[in-house]
Amino acid sequence: MRKIFTNGDFYTFDPIKPKVEAVVVENGRFIDSGSHEEIMTYWKGLNTEVVNLEGKTVTPGLVDSHLHMSAIAINLLHVDVTGITSKEEMLYKIKSKAMTLLPGEWLLGRGWDENLFTDGGIPTISELDYVAPHNPLFIPRVCGHAALVNRKALEVSGYHTEMSIPQGGAIVVDDMTKQPTGLILESASEIFKQFIPEYSLEDLKGALRKTIQDAMQKGLTSVHTNDPGFLGGLHNTYKLFDELLNQEQLGLRSNLLIDHEYLNDLKESGMYTGFGNETLQIGAVKLFADGAFGRRTALLSEPYHDEPNEYGEAMYSNEELYDIIRKARELSMPIAVHTIGDQALENVLNQLDKFPTVGYRDRLIHVQALRKELIPRLAVPSRIADIQPRFVVGDFPWVEERLGPERLPLAYAWKTLINSNVICAGGSDSPVEQMDPLLGIHAAVTRKAPGDTHKGWNITEKLTMQEAFKLFTKMGAYPTNEETIKGTISRGKLADMTVYSQNPFELEDPDELLNTVIEMTIIGGDIKYIKSTSA
């Protein structure tokens, strides 16, 4: 059926028609746009449904260019300690969860951030043993690059002091006793994960369904999500998303980043970048080049300012990076690489320069620490800077101590990247940050947390409201080479739109953006979410 969405304030992000009052949708695509009078005069007919938007503001559908839908879903099955501001509260939540479990059941969770604690540092292994004495415990930090375990988890995993630790990881021990503190870093988590029972596909499917519905409630019409490591591999991941999106037709368009460990599975299954349809596609090959600033595992070219002997960790040698990219290129696939530190970025760029492009863009994810000479190497049509503006809120001010004053001007430097003609797309990396694009947009514009009274961290890097919205709409189509079929409200493109309770582009105070309510999420011309009820 043909539909007219009218009496709206449409910001199209199409330079040919930047603003219109009405659009016409047929077969899931825009076929016309213009004034209310023009559209109603020409298109209204017996077989046309008219949706009156009552003057509300509309943009192209919001896109999150990098998150982990499965990790968000699994958090629904775990103890969630995200945002907790005291160690005492965290330990209380763990103890409460432990009381619901049988002895020997794993106690799982995610989300702690010691930088938020007002009553001390990271819980000790003795404190964790006290609140969960009979259950092996595994709770990753909010960034996913560190985790906490108790002695029961060490026992179950067979830990001993001579144990071989996976490359790039560490089990932190006390300087005096040489005994584990309960903190593990990076790939050392694999020692414990192999003993954690897998959830059933039905459990995962139910949690993933709720996560997809929540994404649409936040105004998202498309996501680029990395999940095989949480959902039991390539085939289970594709199966779950296929059942929810293509069979149940929940609506959310999803591009699946596939971890490089599953390259052989991709080859054997005949899947490739672009495999699927406009709702569900296989995307790039995902890998990590380094860690994060929180535990000083992001790889820097110069030492950490607050730890002069520490440079961070390379997850792979240059030879291993080369080999992973070579295998991806043999399948004509692009790569998506977690690169937070400047040396990690340089290492990846050095290897990418040895390979021709494959028609799709490679993604450099996060790029939080830059050097001036690296920026032109990002500013090429075959590369994307996949950035997360909300990290400014989560990482400042403590990241200033990590990097020092000399590196700060090119840290989280989104405006510099855009002005240097680097193609940038915006994401959340949820569950590291919340799956809420308006929070990311607010952070890009203000570079501070809601309610902060200062002017923002490195204010020269602030984006305008239009620039920030484009990161999460128009530019979200570029990492997947879909800019010709979505990202703007234009004739012939997929009819994906987000409708807001107020006009974000006319706000006097950017903080007012956080009072904006998502009124509708429209995907392919179908209303998949409407305030107070779901389609």
C-alpha cells in the first residue's frame, strides 16, 4: 500500500531538498517528497494511507555503526552493574544474585567501572569470595577489556602459577603475595569463558528479541553489530537474526560484523560481505588491534603519561595482522579493526597499505588517540573512522592522566577528522555506552556529561547539531556502502525515518535534546515503534 507521511518537519540531509513537509512511500521506498499541499494534491487516493505527523520533526532513520546486540541481550540474563557508583553497591548486587543460584552455578554480569566508585577501588578477590563463596564468578568491566573473577572461578578453570596465558592477556597478581587479585586483562578471559555453560538458543533469542525492540524504541532503524563470540559462532548468529528479522519481521536492519576467527566458517558456508538482503547482511571481518585506556592496554607510540614504562598491548604482531587481512581479502571482504591507541592505528594502516581495496570500506573503530601524520592516511574513500562520541563522557577526566597534555588536542578529535575529509560514522559500542543515539549526539555537540557546568572537554572538537545527527543517520550508511539506498530522505531510497517530540535543530540549550522523546520509528515505510505501543 502507498503511504503518505505528512504535516511533518522533515530534515532530509539531501542537499537537493534539505527540508520538506511530506513524503510518499511505496514498496518500502520513498517515491516523492515536497510540501503538504503538493503531495496531497498529487498522491492522495483511495489506496493511499495518510499518516499525520502533527508537526513533529523527522530525520532519516538513526543508525548505530558499532555495537554488540548480543552482549546487550545477555546482560538481560546477567547481573547488570553498569553505572553503579560504589563498590559497596556492586558487591551487594553480586551477593543478591548469588543467593538465587545453586552452588557451582556461574555468576555472570557486566558493566563495572571503577572510575565511578566513590568508596574505593576495584573489589578484591577476598571481597568477591565473601559475597559469592559457592559460585564461580566472571564479570567483565564496562569496556570488555578487563574482568573480575573469584577463587571459585580460578579453581574451576584449573588456574596455577605456571599456566600459559593467551597472548595479549594477563592474570594480575599481588606484588607481595604473587597471588591473583581477581582482576584479569584482555585475552586471559578465554581461560574462564571455556568453562561457562552456553545459554540455549531460545534463551538467547528471547533476550535478543527484547534488545531489538528496545533499539527501535530508541529510534534506531539500522545497526552494525558484532556478535558471533557471544552467540556461539557464525551459524548461530545468522540463524538467530534471520529468524527474528526476516521470519518474525521485527524490522531493525542489521549488518553483522564477523570475528576473524570465523573466516573458515564464512568460506565454507559461502557467505561474504553483502550476503543477505536489505534487512540482514553479512558485513566486515572484525578483529582487535589493541585494548583500552582504562587498564592501559590501548597501544601507544609513546608511554602512558601516568605510567612511563607502559605502552599498552598489541593484540597481534604485524605479521599476524598481515595474515588476518590477507585471509579476509582472499574472500574479498573488508575488515573492521578496534584501534584505540595511535600505534595500533599505525600498525593496522601499515598492513592495509599492502592490500588493494575490495569495493567495500575498511573500518578503523574508535581511533581515540591520533597523530597528525596519521589523519591523511584515514582520509581516503576506502576507509571509515567508526567513532563513538559518548566515550568523551565516559573517559574524561581520568583519560587526561593516561594521555597527558601533549596528546589531548588529538584525542577524541571528531571535528578534526571531519574537517580533514575523513569519512566518519557514529556508534555507541553498547553495552560499553548506552544504546541511545541521542546520548551520542548530545556528547558530540557538548563534549560533556548532562548537567556538567564546564564548557566541555577540548571544545574545539565540538560538532554542530546537524553534524552530529548526520553521524548517526546519513553517514551510518557509508561503512556498508549503502549510501545510495539509505541514509537520507531521498527518492528511491529505503523509507527509514525517526520521528521526534521536538525539533533538535532549534534548541537553545543542547541539554534539552535529552528531553526529546522518540515518537515513531519507521522502517521501510512501516511504523515499527510508536510511543506507548509497539507495532
